[in-house]
Amino acid sequence: MTDTTLDAMLDDLRLRTAEMVDDIRRLVEVESPSSDPAACLAAVEEAAALCAERLPQPARVETHLGSPVLRWGSTTPRVLLLGHVDTVWPHGSLSEIPWSVTVEEAGTVLRGPGVFDMKVGAVQAIHAIAAILQRMPDADVGLLLTTDEEIGSTNSRQLILDSVSRAEAALVLEPSVDGSLKSARKGTSWYRLTVHGRAAHAGLDPASGINALLAMSRLALALSELGNHAFETTVTPTLASAGTTDNTVPDRATLSVDVRAWSPEEQQRVDDEVRRLIADESLLQGAHVDVEGGLNRPAMPESSALSLVARVDRLCREVGLTFPGARAVGGASDGNFTAAAGIATLDGLGAVGAGAHAVTEWALVEAIPERTAMVAALVLDLLSPA
């Protein structure tokens, strides 16, 4: 690819910034909590409508194991653009965080539920493909947008792996706080523990009960000690609930636990310890525990991204863009799956902003055309003859 081609593509995308912002608005204004397949389907259909307007071939809306997905292009492309349109935000969040475009100290800022994570990235992917096809009409590039990423990708995991079965690269358009690319990610495990005790009247006969809340509390403290600072392994109890009334010994309690680790060995160690602790009578004192979940996403090793990071560095220098750098992060994405499958994977190619999963969520408009051009240039470089 010539410098002139890159310059022209970036200029074209800058001219389309207003169009991209309006496409983002359309997607943000379709609320799509991961827990609601019908809402996620509406978001996928809106993304498909954008594809119909921006791309020469339509996208396909499909359902896999109950989760809607969008697919565009080959089902097994040489380069896969990967993202999601589900969010952590419940219905009604638009009234709390309405769509807005404001000029702030950082620049022109977009706000709205899911704008940063990752509806900007989904729109960038569509416009990147449009830019690619203008220069390489037969480009073997595909797009997959899922709707269960925020809850572990249980339904879409195999579809993702099937989609990269012959891929040379997977490019993930998750966001980046400082613009840096994500060259490695921790693996994740999720657990939901249900502690069963025995109810009793808290005033008349508390001794006849088995307090599920106390058992859960002892278990939560023990689990929190499983982290390993030296290896940067974290074990974090995150959600808890217990009890039915103020005067009843609780017979049921639930606890959610988040685990992050850089190595499969650490993930397995924690998993073994979790299963040992939930059978530890000194903690349970008559209660018993049901466990859901376990190992979820394997770690994304830095080696999977090195060649792609080097390409982006070169392409940025050729077009005069500042190379954003690359770093390892603790959060996980669907790129963990593709990297573990041996596919060269680069993440963090989406929005620049901050506030993922928070009411402060925002994305920077000025970065959108540059990030879109970066993705398009990388795909063209990967698909061009050596």
C-alpha cells in the first residue's frame, strides 16, 4: 500500500466523520442489555441496516444458541473484524445517560450507554470495511458482531472459533482508554456460588438454623485470599445477596466471584482452590454450596499480537499518524478466544475514551476516523501480496 493511498483513505474517513457519528447515535439509541435477547436482536438489526447502507453486500442476522449475531462477508475470512453490540446497561439507561455530543476539554465527546464499550467500535468496523472495499473489492474480510460478550460469550464462543478457522488475523474493536492497542489480556474465570442453609426464627430459635449469610461471608473472605500478588492473579467477590426478612435466619445466599490471571496454570490453581473451599466444613458449618461457572476465557498472550503491532507501527509512520503504543491489560475480550486458538490477534482498535460500564462513559470523536483508517490499512496490508 502506498503512502498516497493511506493519506487518501484517512482524508475520506475524516470527511465521513459526521456520518459515522450519526451511525453511532442510531446504534446507541437501541438499548441492548446482554440479558435481553430481543433487545440485542434489535441492536443487531440496526447494525445490519447500517451495513445495508454503507456496504455493497448485506449483512446476515442469525441466532446461535439463543444469542443474535451479525455476520458480514465470508463465514471463514482471512481477516476477521470482531466485536459486540450488547452492553452492561439495563433498559431505561438512555434516560439517565442520554445520547449527547458536546465539546469538552478532551475534544468533541460522545456520551450514551455503550458508546465506548463498544458501539463506536462496531460502527468503525463497518466503515473500515467500506474503505477496504473501495480499494480492494475482493478483500477476504469478514465481520462478526455478537451479543453475549459482556456475560462471558458462552453462546458465541464456538462461532467465534469457527469464524477464525482459516484466518490469518483477528482484529478486535474493543475500546482503549488512552488509545494504546491491547497486545495481551488476562484470562478470566467467573463463579456464582449458591449457599444453602436452614431457616429459623432469628429471635425465638436462631440456634436451630444454619445461617447461609455467615457461611457465604466466611467463604468470601477465604476466596479473596486466593489471589497472588506476585503473579498479578486477582480473585474478587463482586456480588452478594442473602435473606428474606429481617427476623429470619437466612437459608440461602449467593456470591459472584471474578478471577483474572495471566497464565492457565494460575487459572487452574484458583479453580481447584474454589472447589476445595466450597466443600470445607470449617467454613460452611452445616451449609452446602452449589457452584456455577468456572474457567471462561483463556489468557491472550502477547506473542499473538507482536507481528500485528509491528505492522501498525509501520503503517502509522507511513501515513504520519502517531503510533498509539501497545500494552497488556487485565480485562478480557473475545480476542482471548482467537489468540488461544493460535490466531494472530490485536485488540483495542475501537473507540478512544473512558468510563466503560460507568455513567461517565464517553468516546472521542476526533479519534474515530484515525482509528477506522488504522483498521482498514491493517487489513489491506495483511491481504496485499507480499
